[in-house]
Amino acid sequence: MTALTLSTSSAATVRADALVVGVAKGAKGVVVAPGAEAVDKAFGGKLAGVLETLGASGAEGEVTKLPAADGLKAPVVLAVGLGDAPAKDEAYDNEALRRAAGSAARALTGSKKAGFALPVEDAEAAAAVGEGALLGAYTFTAYRSNGNGQNAKGGKKNDAKSAPLAEVALLGTKPRDKEFKAAAERAQALAAEINRARDLINMPSNDLDPKSFAAEAQAAAKEFGLKVEVLDEKALKKGGYGGLLGVGQGSEAPPRLVRIAYTHPKAEKTLALVGKGITYDSGGISLKPAGHNETMKCDMSGAAAVFAAVVAAARLGLTVNVTGWLALAENMPSGSATRPGDVLTMYSGKTVEVLNTDAEGRLVLADALTRASEESPDAIVDVATLTGAMVLALGHRHFGIMANDDAFRTAIHEIAEEVGEQSWPMPMPEHLRKGMDSPVADIANMGERMGGGLVAGLFLKEFVGEGITWAHLDIAGPAFHEGAPWGYTPKGGTGSAVRTLVRLAERTAAGDLG
């Protein structure tokens, strides 16, 4: 992974492959952001003019490279756009810094070291720049060949030109300052876990099935001192986990339920995180149409986010207990698969009529939510790529938030916005519940077509223990990015919701959530 260092060096004296400076859109054209004063001086105070001549405007994410002026140790200057310049005496938005740093890091793929001279007036801004750079530098090359028939997964190194930026030096920072050191350490731990989630999401389903995903959790538990329990198909059958078994019974790769837990001896609160982990979703007998299957390895993004968040809590030593539940299954069509019209008896004892086998995520989550509720946590948050309806409602960059407590829903929305994850609170209209009434079972797994994302949330609510505060994050839109990379968002798995879950754990540890 890319290294992150704090440096007191100025942009004029640091030895690196490139210097990263920020520029913004001012009232009269391009303006140079704080942190780049030494670079501007080397250009005779005309850096903004030179960049404008080259076509730069300061727009968000815009990258302009130019040869360094005399007096600079680095040979290249990379100017990255921060968007609109803030008003006088106001600081640059942390998310703007995060995205700019990510764009710069991506543009420096193949470089060994870059000095980032972006505005880092305080530790929080330094954390944003460091986090953005580390996330932007991410690449997934495990399955790329090296041009000689050797696959990188076999242990061969990839071409140096495609390797991620090796080191990010945050210039103008305070390496000995406790706040700056803590910010850098947090950025490194958080980025490492987000990138862990991204790796899992990007891994093809022939290498990541429920059993191998569970093995990943077991390995991490051993490394970071976590408690882990894996229920295999025999244990699931004995325990009556009808949702997980029903979804997984059409596959040769049987389901798993993984409990991975971080505990702190001084913790007063416990968070339970539940993740949908469908390692491949064909739709089952209700087969997905052509064009909708190719990215379905990403249907375990919720479980990846939960897994990463638990490990991040451990790495950060948070004073809160965090338990992750990974509901893992592969949804395949076969002679043994669940059929539309079948009735499953869930772990809770409720019966569910399966009207559509492609509405499988709610079935595995239902079992995991019931099991998580048995431990009486202070709150439960589930994360899932649950519905296409949520993508239609909110697009590809926002995830939806539903909850049985309005204050908790608002708190999670505010946390998500704070850490730079776009989200939106969604309602839970009670009138939609009637559409899931079944003539043969307690509830059906489908309801009204319109408002399908809300219907799914109402279904999940049925399986949350009485009196437990609960929220549901539908990350179907932002979990997997199929377009061109932007900011710190790569093509493929994004690690959506990890930052929100970790900040929720931090806020809970601090006692900020009651």
C-alpha cells in the first residue's frame, strides 16, 4: 500500500518525482491555493497565469502537469483543481481536498514519491488530503498479466508504470504534533481497510465464494486479535437459518454466517453491523436479464464494508464494541434452487413466501438481523447492495438511509456527509407494508413495485429485535463504479459505507450518540 508521511519541508526543498499544488476558480480566474507559495515564487509569482495559458481553470479534479521552474528540487509540478475558491478567511472544504488529492494520486501512477503541497492548515485537513491520496492511489492488478503470460496473482510483479504512487509526503505539516500524527495514522488505517473492501469486491466469484470469504475473515481475526465464529451449512441447518439456506441451496458453494467481533475492555456501548454478502447473484430461478449479470460479483459489498469497518475499529483501538455479521451466500439457479412460490422458515421463526428469488439479499439479512438482535446491541446498522429501486431514486453516488428511529437516521446522514459519503434519508411508509401480505406465509419477500427500495427496508424491519435502534443503508448505487475514475473513486469496487460506519463507531465511543 502507498506510504503516507508527514513532512515539515517546503515544496521548494523536498526531493520527489512531483509536487502537487492546488488551484481554484476565483472571481477573476485561476488562483493558487495555500501551501503552494514556494512553487508560485519559483515561477516568479506567475504560476496561475502559466496554468491558465495551458488551459487550466481550477475546476474540481482537473489535473495539469508542467515542468518545474528553477529552484525546485522536483522535476514536475502537478496542479489539481479544487473547484470554487472559498470566501476570504474560509478554509477549503475537506471533501474538496480529499477528491483533489485522489485525482492527483491517480495521475501520478508509476511514481515513487510525490510531495503534496495542498492546504493543510490543521490536522483535519491533513487527514482529508492523506485519505484522498491513499484512496486515489488504489489499483487492483491481482489478475493482470505482465505481458509474458505470467499472471500477477501468481506472484509476479506488475509493470512499474502501472504501480500505484509509492509514497505521499504531506508538506507543511507537523510530524511531532499529536493531532497531526493521529490524523495520519487514522488515514492510513482507514484507507487500508477501505482498500481491503475494494479488493474483496473486485475479486471474481470463482475465487471468492462464501467459504473463502469466511477464510478471509478468519485470517484478519487472527492478525488483529478479533473473535470470529463461522457457521457452515450444517450449523445453519441445525440452527434453522432458513433465509441463508434458501438463498444458497441452488449453489455448489454453500452459505456461511460469519460473526467477527472487536471488543474493548472499557467499552460501554456495542454496535452490531450486518452486511449482505451475496458473492455472486444470478437472480436464482428468477434469472436476471442479459446485461445485468456481469457485475454481480459486487453483491457482497455490504459484507465487505462491515468486515472492513470492524477491522478498522480494532486498528484504531476505539472504545466501543463492534460486532460484524457477514451473511454470505451465492444465489444460483439449479435443480435444487429455491423456486418462486416456495415458503422459507426463517431463523426468527417467521415464514416468508418467496415471490422473486432475485430479492434474496433481504432473506439472508433477515436471518443475520435476528441473530444480531439476540445479543441486544445498542444499535444495529445493516449495509447492502439491496435494490435497483434505490439506484433509480438516488443515482449512482448516493446511498439511501432508512431507520426505525428518526434521530438515528439523521445522525447517520450527518456522519456520512461529514466523512464525504453522499447519502440521503429515506422514509418508511407504513402503507407499503400491506403489499407484502401473503396468503400462505407470515410475509412475502416482495411488495409493491413502486417504492421497491422502501419496501425492502420495511421487510428488514420485521426481523429487528423489539426496542433495538436500527438503520439500513442501501448502497446499491455507489458500491460499484462502472464509469471512469474520478477523485478518489476508482473503477470497480469503491468501499462505500466504510467511512460512515467507522465514524459512527468513533462517535459512539465518544458518547456523542447517547
